Amino acid sequence: MVLIEVFGTGCVKCRRMLKNVEIAVRDLKIDADVHKIEDLDAMIDRGVMLTPALYVDGEAKVVGHVPCVEDIKQILLGEK
């Protein structure tokens, strides 16, 4: 199972990131545990300084912008 974390405060970009992640996971039919983290203390503890941020299995993959669904698919497939 893949652990996917989307860090963000709930702004439009953060919600878009979560939606794109959900679409990518559904399209790829992968077994993933997707978490939306909005708690500022949790973000600081993880070193997230810009949002939205996408972490896959504990590793930062995208910070500060919203990737398209196709880019997220590539990340999840290990191609990026």
C-alpha cells in the first residue's frame, strides 16, 4: 500500500491537489492510503514550508504548486 499525504491549509490549490491525487489513484487502480493534512503543527514537524505539498511514502515529491493528474500518475508509478 502506498501512503500519500497532501499537506495544505484548505485553500483552492490544496483542494485541487487532493482532487488530482484522488483521480490519479482511481485511474491507476493502486492500493493507496490518502491523507489530507491541514494541521499547521504537523506541517512544521514534517518540514513543509510551502503548500500544497505532496508526499509519497514519506518523501516530498511536489512542493508549492499543483501538478496535473498525469504528472501525479507518473510520480506514483515512480517515473518522476
